[in-house]
Amino acid sequence: MVTKIFPFIDWFKGYSVTALRADAIAGLTVALVLIPQSMAYAQLAGMPAYYGLYAAFLPPMVAALFGSSRQLATGPVAVVSLMTAASLEPLATAGSEGYIAYAILLALMVGMFQFLLGVLRLGLVVNFLSHPVVNGFTNAAAIIIASSQLSKMFGVSVDKAEHHYETIVRVVESAVHYTHWPTLLMGALAFGIMISLKRINPKIPNVLVAVAVTTLLSWGLGFNHDAKTPIDAVRAPEVRQEAARFNTVLAEIETLNVERAGLNTALDEAKTAGNTIGVLDVEHDLNVINVRIARLKHEAETLRSGLRNALFDGVETGNGLVYYLQGQTPDGATTDGRTWRIKVGNSRLNDAGLTLMGGGEVVGSVPSGIPAISAPSLDLKVMLQLLPFAAIISLLGFMEAISIAKAMAAKTGQRLDPNQELIGQGLANMLGACGKSYPASGSFSRSAVNLQAGAMTGLSSVFTSLMVVIVLLFFTPLLYHLPQAVLAAVIMMAVIGLINAAGFVHAWKAQWYDGAISIISFACTLAFAPHLDKGIMVGVGLSLAVFLYKSMRPRVASLSRSEDEALRCAEEHGLAECEHVAVVRFDGPLFFANASFLEDKITERMAKNDKLRHIILVANGINDMDASGEEALSLLIDRVRSAGVDISLSGVNESVMAVLVRTHLLEKIGKDHLYTTMEAALHEVLEQAHQGAEEKACPLTTVCRLA
């Protein structure tokens, strides 16, 4: 019982100093990959980069302590980060305080969902996400993730559109208008370092080397070059007017948001009081405000785009730099050689200290120290909105984690417990949320590094967490000059491995409809992005529809003797069928959804063959039977025998036999009409059924091909 509650106790049975050294080295190696990756994935999730370090602090250690896999490396991962962003974008602005609070709450909900599934031993629920659906979703997600980093690679800023492909079009248009070449070169250099080192020696932490080299270059070359200036220093009246209007629009939106919050409270009160007229009045006012906010947001987006597209030359004066629109710089003025742009976000511009960018973007200040451990604040309304996303993320994250763990267990021979792994992942996310983490899961790349580095137990993940703590306490200032383009390159490099075109071909070869589901899931995920849950729902819906269709119309095969002396499907193998005895195999449970289908198929065979004397129903494939199935079988026996044709059953299993006994259907069939095997049935039935028959050779005893 103690080891079930604390599975990590088993690590120390026969543990040695050699194993401790191996775990320490593996933990350090994984940390060197995890630290830059976690910061990159945090930004993919719409969080400040340092929240990735928070997600790399508690989750790896807790998941290892309470999970069943000894080599699984937990922490921020690409797909879960993207799902987090897709879940929260409708609720709050990425990077805002509200957004961060929702992300932490989402981690708590994901953890609770996983923990409950594990405790209730419901790990099999993950099977609702079939492999074709996951393959289609993962390939689409890899493309979405990679393309979402293009704006950082080109050094441009755009507002996100309703659909992801529209956002990419905006990025391309902005890149054509202006690309910050030092940013693009910094990202390309990071790519070059990672690819080269991976080919030279995979054991070298290529991500860490790329981050270290580019950060040093960024610091030495002054890659980041921001300036604070009064708006009067911008010598472009039209730009100043746009900035003033932009601030006015945002102020109006803030005022309307306050009004909307008050109306929502009034609506709840009116509903509670049962005031129908009051509810209608408040709903009308809410609709009016929502329309006004939508119009203002559209105007703000247009103004923000115009301000971002404005390119300036900096001209030195006695009182510092002043900025002219490119093409309007006075003749003879000497510029500083940089192209300046206004940094515009979702908040109002500071007229006294307007931020202009003359270089590339970097991570910036990272708070040092471990985050305060506290339970996330709970908001029931928000939790209800996040519930479907939490369920999808928890299942998708667990499926990724368990598939990685199984792949490693196949190499190490370790025994895995999916339910214990759910408990470990659930506790990792719940306790991680108390440490300001957003949802985390098992990472394929870092788990592979952990295994290759020689990790013996989950203690390697404890060492990984300790390394993250050391970085948070002492080394965060070193991350200031890390270019955002390098983090984008790290993400793009990581998700390349998620693209698996062969998965579509493999699924199609297995079953054409599996291949079709995979392709449709892929296309829908791309089309609906950033609403990724819709792509998954389409795939799950198609999988369930195929399952139901197959259950409603299982295979009903007529059997004949083949060259290997076995009884096989006559239609599939081109075999003739016996005129007097039909051996019919029903492949599936007999229940309410398909009970009439069996009756139809038997009736169809009787209608086609007026010489039929006996039907042997091969029940080996009928592994279950409900009341509807039993009733249909009873009626079928009556109909067949009333038509002058006898019927027998063979290969009835224990569960179906129990139903036949309880309902007394066994007495109607007759014990002498039940046989243990097909061959036993044929031995008893064939001679009697062929009495006086003119059939020269029976296809049930001799191989007879169709002419």
C-alpha cells in the first residue's frame, strides 16, 4: 500500500552510487535542454517567457515521484502550450494578468481531471482519441506552431485574425513591407548552430549552445536598441493623431468593459429575481455595448496596424533624437542608420515615454527567485468555460506522455501503469499550478535525452528541477539579451519532429477510412485554427461515427472450404457456396443497433436460394448479446423454421450462452442444435441436408471455385 501511494520508494531498492551519478548527469543534461525550451514554449502559450521556468520547476519532479515511468521528462511541451493559447485567447489578452491567472487555473483543472481519471482507474478513456485523429491533429499542430513563430523570425508584429491562416497572411504582408534583417539573421544563426551540432554529435546540447552564442552576440552587438521618447519627438503629425485616437479608442473600450461587467451583474440579479422584462432590457443593453466594443476593437486594430507599419529615421539634434517618417527626412539631415518603429501593444501609448524600437526584440527582464507557492484563485464561471478545454488538454497531454513512456518502456523492459501515470501527471499539474505553472505534459525530445543520458530512476527529474531552481535564483539576469527570434527557432526546430506524413499513408493502408479520418482531422485543425478543439472534435466525431456504423453493420460472411482446408469467406476468396447448407458467420456483438441487420442478411440468403435446407450460424464472433439481440435471434429462429429451413448455432461463448439459458431461448433452439465448432456442426448437418440432393460436389467439403 505504501509503494502504491509513494511509488518512488521502489527507486531505492538496490540503488547504488553509480546509479546516483547516472541520474545526476542525466538530470543536468535534460535541464540544459529544458531551460531554453521552456521559455520558448511559454511564449507559444501566450505567457511571459519566465513562466516557462515556473512550469519547469515543480511538474518534472512531482510527475517523476508519483508516476510509473522512470525516464519520462515532464514539463512545457509544444502541443499543450498551443492548446493553452487557443483555450485562453477568447477570454483575455495574451500576456495580461488575467490571462496568466486563467492559464494557472487551467493547469489546476487539467491536473484535477487527470488525477480523478487515474484514481478511478479510467485511463482507458484516452482511447477516445484514436491514433488517426491524433496523427492528423499533431501534424496540423506542428505546422500551426512553426508558422506562428514567423512574426518573431521576421521581427514584425501583427494582430491575430479570426483564423490562423489569415494571421499568417498578415505576417507575410508585414514582412514584405519591412523585415528586421538582424532579427532574421539571428534566428537563422540559431538554426544553423542547432542543425550542425545535431549532425556532428547529438549528445551536445545544441539548443543550449545556440542560446548561449546568440545571447552573447546580442549583448555584444547591442541587438536590442529601444528608446523612450516624448511623442513630440515624432515629427509626423498624422502619426501623432493616430496615436491620440488609438489611446482614445482604448479608453472608450475600458469604460464600456466596466459598464458591461455591471450589466452582467444586473442580468444575474434579474434572472435570480425572475424579472423577465428586466432580463430583456439588460440583454438589449448588453447587445448594444457588445456591438460598440466590437466596432471600437476593429478601429483599434486598424490604428495599431498603421502605427506598426510606420517606419522612421532617427536624426540627432542637440536635445537628442527626433524621428521622421522615412521619405520625409529633411534634406541634409544625418540619420543614425537605424530604422525605428513604434512599439504598440494592447495598452495605451505613453505620450511622455513612447517606446521606439531601433533593434530586435529580446526576452528582457526575468524576475529572479522561486515563485510564491499558493493555490490559484477559483472562479466558477471561468472554470465552466475552461472545462471542455481542460478535458481535451488533459487527454491529449496524457496520450502524448503515455505513448512516450511506452516507447521507452519497450527499450528498458520497465512495467508501466497508465492509471498511476495519470495520477503522476495530475499531481504535477495541480501542484505546478500552486507554483504558477501553466499546463505541462511529458516531452518526447527531453525524455529521449533523459534515456540516452543514462537515467536509471525518476531521481534524474528531481535533479532537473533543482537545476531550474538554481537558474531562477542566480542566473536570470543572463537571460535578458536572449533574442526572441532564437526562441522562435528553438520552437520551430522542436516541432519539425512532430511532422509525420508517413502516418497518413500507414493509416490509409490499415483501413481507408482511418486514413480519411486522419486527413480530415488534419485539414479541419488547420482550417479552424486557432480553435484547435474543433479539429479534435471533428476527428473524434468521425471516429465514433465509423465505430457506430461498423457496429450497426458488422460483417456477415458466408463460408466455404478453401485450399488450406479452413472455412473462409466465399465472396472474398471467390469460392462457390453450398446450395443446401449456409454457413453464416456474424462478426460482432448482437445488440440493439444491429439485431435487425442479422435478420435481414439471413432473410436475404433464403430469398436468393430456394434449395436451402439448413443454416449454421457461426457465433464465434458474437462476444455479447443484449435483450434486443436475444429477441431478434428468437424471432429469426421462428421465421427460418416456419419457412421449412432448419437452423443451428456453433461456437457460442460463455456470456452469450448465459443469456440463452436465462431467457430460455436455449430450449427453443434445442441443445441438439448447438455445436462447439463449425466442423462438428457440419459433421452432423451435411449428410441429412444433402439427402436426395443433386449437388455433385459440396463446397463445404471440397474446394469449389466460381466459374
